[in-house]
Amino acid sequence: MESLHSFNNSLTGAFPSSLKNCRDFHLIDLRKNKLSGDLPTWIGGSLSRTIVVNLSSNEFNGKIPSSLCRLKKLQVLDLSGNNLSGTTPKCLNNLTAMAQNGTIYYNDRTWVQWKGKEAGYKETLGLVKSIDFSDNKITGEIPLEVTDLVELVAVNLSRNNLIGSILSTIGKLKLLDFLYLSQNQLNGGIPNSLAQIAHLSVLDLIK
């Protein structure tokens, strides 16, 4: 088995420890369940071949483990709609598949939040590179390291407790299609570098 699809099944309990030995998975879709507890630190080591992790709309809490940064093939990371807290890991720039040109093509299907709606992807899933941490309780500033992930096409950090200003280096993400930073506690102005993102179609900064 190379993928796990078990979404919207009312699953409860912790993140399945049985996945620790499933080292060949390239896609894990456990969204829309009732899974809870901390995200395990072994994810980064045991699931090192994973390309898509979608754990949205569950009840996970605690911090986002820094071990996720070891998933160097990861192209889609969706942790939205949980109860995650603390600051984001400082190692996000180690997610090299989101930073390097090139696409890993694979034949699978999942649903990704795209411009506020859930969109299904199959043949084109390999083209999507995105991070969604929205609707949690994440604190601290927008992680500087995210601007090193220059292949990202979507970033959603809305509905958290982020503080500080929008990164002056945000313009490095020239491939962004949408950027959601709304409903945080950000201050300061809009950086001039945003003008460098030529294909940005949605920018949401509403407080």
C-alpha cells in the first residue's frame, strides 16, 4: 500500500501508531475525523517518503513537531482546523520539495483547500505545493523560513494568534497563487515585495 485514505470516518484516538512501520506511504489523508492528542515525533523519520499529509479538521493539539521538517519529499502539508498551539518549527526550510524546482508525479487523489473551497486533485496533484496551518492556536511571528520555500503556490496561516509584521522577504515566494494571513494579530504595513508576486490572485489580510 502506498497511500492511506480514511477521511470523514469519525476516527477517534491518537494518530495511528501502526503507521510507524508504513515507510512506503506517499499520501496520508486523515482529514475530517476526531483524532486527538499530540502529533507524534516519529512522523519525520518513519514517513520520510511521504509527499502529501492532510490531517485537517481533527482535534490534534500540542505543538507542530519539528520532526515534520525531515519530510523532504513533502509537497502538501495541511494541518488546518485543529487545536495546535505554540510557534511553528524554525526548520520549515528543510522541506526541500517545497523549495526546489521539480515535481514528483504520482497517480493518486486527495482534496485540498483552495481559495476557501475544497478542491479535488488527481492527475495534477503533483503540481500542488502548499502549507495550510489555518484555524489553529499558533503563536509567535510568521516563520521567516517559509520564504525559503520558493516553490509554494499556496500559504494559509489565517485564524491563528500570530503577531508581528508581514515578512519583508515575502516577495521571494514568486509562484504564490494565494496568501491567507487574515484573523491574526499582525501589525505594520504591507511590504513592497508583495508586488513581486506576479500571479498572486488572492491576498487576505483582514483582521
